[in-house]
Amino acid sequence: MGLWLIPRPSKPCSTRLFVQVGLAMSILLKLLEGGCSSQVPNSIASNELLVALRKADMRVEFKQVFDKLRENKGVEMDNWGYNICIHAFGCWGDLGTSLSLYKEMKDSNLESVGPDLPTYNSLIHVLCLVGKVNDALTVWEELKGSGHEPDAITYRILIQGCCKSYRIDEATNIFSQMQLNGYIPDTIVYNSLLDGLFKARKVNDGCHLFEKMVQNGVRVSTWTYNILVDGLFKNGRAEAAYTLFCDLKKKGQFVDGVTYSIVVLQHCKEGLLEKALGLVEEMERRGFAVDLVTISSLLIGLYKEGRWDWTDKLMKHIREGNLVPSVLKWKADMEASMKTPQSSRKDYTQLFPSKGDFSEIMSLINSANSTMDADLDSEDARVKDDDKNVSTDTDQWSSSPYMDQLANQLKPIDHSSQLFSFSRGQRVQDKGEGSFDIDMVNTFLSLFLAKGKLSLACKLFEIFSDLGENPVSYTYNSMMSSFVKKGYFNEAWGVLNEMGEKVCPTDIATYNVIIQGLGKMGRADLASCVLDKLMKQGGYLDVVMYNTLINALGKASRIDEVNKLFEQMKSSGINPDVVTFNTLIEVHSKAGRLKDAYKFLKMMLDAGCSPNHVTDTTLDFLGKEIEKMRYQKASMVRNKDDFR
């Protein structure tokens, strides 16, 4: 926890390129402000600049150029320009602007301007990016009947979107259609599907796909093997993962710093710090960069084992570069700051003032919906109005009526934030003190929270909030999760309130914490409401969410709902893991449904899911309940005989 951190937005281009793009932008703006039509650059020049600004992630500058181009009547956007802007605004979360540009394209009187295949690909990509995979799949079906045939890019986008939202069966189906239509999946497509299968606990299917990839002669990349190693570790196949890692090292290929970092993290989780440090030394010998993720893994491992005295070993193993000294100096400075007198906010109660109660969870989600995306809240009413006015507002001859409906429902928004974030944390590759902002805060929050030191964690949060550091979803999720585990529900509610006020998008981890909290409070009745909201906002259910919901509903004795959720889990393409089966066996045993509990035990063994110590404890309880039932039956039989 805390190793896949979310860095603050950075500009991926080099300083030199950044300056060149800025210079080109200033020239274009001056020409547009001049007002002379002969000096206005053609669409090719402006499109090239927009592409450069998007690649450099210069959002404010992109919007500035976009607005200036729209204001100047001498500049007309062509298809390429529209597609660039649809893609850019969509990637930055502004779905409303992307859809309005599509509508503008379609309503254009110019024969050369109109939605084409790249337009649809961009829109499908945008819909997948913001989590609206259902809409993306509908648009894809519509695309096939609109005169445009999907290409390899369309299939790739859809497979990636379905895999990220754990819709593995649909991703596999699209993968098959791609091959049937004559398109050969490339390395990116195979990697996406491979990653999705492992995250859905479909280990055997993932291994078979990898074998197929090799047999078909598709180029296997280092990232492919990283997915394999990481997937095997996370699915309880540590021995197979480590064997694969050792084989790759012997061959001297398909291994990089990320591969080593994955194995280092696993060793730290297992408490094998000596082996982890040895791997880091080996990393350096082979010339791989020891990045902030690897250092964080080691620091958390040392902290959990209470071995801060081993920092000299860390320094010894990582000789080159100034990353470790900088991290340790950062730690020392941070600890010195922690000893300073506290400000007016004495503890977490003042740090996160709660407005209401955690049991009123739905009110925050509803208010956030109305504030951040009011159009989505009134979607059903708007659809009804559209149906009434279909003769005037809808083109009866349109080849893409669903896409038109989406464009009519959503309006441009002034910000790029979303209520639900579909993106995951990015790996911190940077070296040097430039990385030590919110990433290091998150790392040390993980250290303190792992030991249950909430006061220290809150003090750290307070220090960096006062310094102007902006927390991200991971920061809030970590704090909220720890409060929930300790039973401090009102404080957790306060964290969620602040998260909404800072317009920080929630993600699947946030909802897992919410469901966990509601379950501990005995409010499983709200779980289904929260789940509905999640799905409407473009969310999805992963293995952890299913397990959390099954546990919450089971403890509330809502066994029928538990079984329905389990069936939904299987039908969505996600394989249950050991936590799922342990929970199912436990809740059915405690509910007196011993036959069902035994059925899930058999299902677990048939699926090749290895039991753990929790399973043993649960089975002891199940065994006692079975013996109790047998004794009761035997007593009933004896009583009948006595009566006779």
C-alpha cells in the first residue's frame, strides 16, 4: 500500500521542447490578435500546435489556443482539428465539450466536415476513459451500422476499456471478433487482455493467452513479462512468479527496473528484507534505476519490521545517485517538523470536521452529483423530454442516434474534474527531490497508518496541507480507510466531506472504504444505493468491491442478496478468490445454511483456489456447526423412540 502513487501532473516534454511549443503558441496568438486575414495561419499549422500542446499536457494553454481559434472567424476547423480537440478534452475528463464538438461537426453545413472513423474512435476512447463503457459499447455497435467499419484501433480501445473496468468476458468476445474480421492483435492488445485476466483472478486463462501470444509470433515485450510476474504474485503463485523472474534474469532479457521492483515489493511483504536489499544491489549492478517506488517498498518493509537501524544497509546497497540520502533527509526533516508545536487544529477531529454523520453517506454523493454534473442527475427526465420532442430535436435519418442522444444530454463543463476517477495511480519514475511532494507524503502516511499511528498521520497531513500541497484520491482514501478500521466513522465522514469540497474525484478504492464503513455500522441497506450511484457515475466492481459487499451483506444476514451478488460476480467474468470463498463459507455457516457453506467449500477446491489460515478457522466453525446439527438430529430420534 502506498507504492503505486499518484504524482502531481507533470509535463512529459523536455524543457527545450516546452520552450519551443510556448514560442510557437505566442506567435500564433499574435497572428490571431492581429486581425489581418492574410496573416491567419492555415488549419494545418494550428492543428500541429494543438497536437503539440496536448502531448505536452499543457491544458491551460491548449484551452487558450482553442478559445482564440473559435473567436477568430477567419479560422475554420477541419475534421482533423475537431478530432484533436475531441480527443484532448476527453482525455482531460471534459466529456461535455467533446460531445458538443461532435454535435457541432454533425450539424456543420460544410461538406468536408463530419464525423468519420477517427471521430468515433476518439469518442469511444473518451467514453472508456471516463468509465462509460456501456455507452462506448453501444456506440461501437452503432458505428458498425453507420457506414464506417471498426479498425484495429477501435478494437484496441474497446478491449483496453473493458479490461480496465473488469468486463473480461466482453473484452474476450471483442478480441475474438477482432481476429474474425481479419485484424491481428498486437502486443498492446495482448498485454491489456493479459493484465485484465490476471486482475480478474483468471490465472489459467491468462497463462493460456500468453502461450497463444507466443505461438502466434506476436512480439513479447518486457511489460508482458512484468504483467505475468506481477499477476502470478498477486494470485498466490509466488513460486511460479519467482521461477519466471529467475529464468528471465539468466536469459538476460525482458527484465527492467519495474520487474525488480515487483519482486522487491513481494519480498518486503513476506518480510524477506535481506533478499529485497540483495535484489536492489543487483539492480544497481545491472544498471537499472532504483526509483521512488522501490525505495518506498524498502522503507515500508523496514518500518513494519521495526528495522530502521538497517538504513545503513540501504545506503550501502544503493551507492549511486542521491535518491536514498535525499529520502532519508526528507524523513529526518519531516520527523523534526512533527515535533514542532501543533497549530490550532489539535487533532483529527478539528482537522476533518464532519458535517452530519457517516450513515448519511448518500447525501454527500447526491450533493456532489448536483454540484459537479447536474446534467447527469436529470438524465432520465431529459431523455423523456427528448422522446416527447423527437420530431424536432432528433434526426430520424441519423446513422448514429445513440451518439446524438449522448451529445444532446450532456453540456460542456468549466472544469475537467470527474465525480468518479477511472484512472489508476501512475508509477513514480522521477529521481531526485522533485519527487518528494505528495508522493512522499503518501508513502509516509502508509508507514504511520500501517502501525495505527493516526495522530502522526494526521499531523503529517496537516503540515503538508498548510504548505499548500494538494492531496490526491490516494491520500484521502488512506486516511478514510484507517478511520473506518478504527471505528471512527464521523472522522471518516469528515475526510469524505473534504474530499468533495476539494473536487477530488472518488475512485473504486473510495467506494470500497464506504461499503466497508457501512457494513461495520450495520447499514448494509445503504450498500445497494451506494452501488447504484457508483455504476451511474461510470464506476465498476473489482474483486475487492465484490468481497467487501458480500461481507457487509452477509453480516447483515441478507444471504439471498449475497448469493445474487456472487452470481453477478461470476457472470461479469471475475473469478472468486480465497477471500470470496472464505467469506461465503463463513456467512452461510453463521446463518445456519451448512449445506450451502459446504457447497462453497467444494466449489473452492474444484476451482483450484488454495485455502489459507482463515479457511482453516472458518472450517473449524463449520465442523462444529455440523456436529451440533448431527447431535440435535440424534437427540430428536432418541426422543421419538422414548415416546414410542
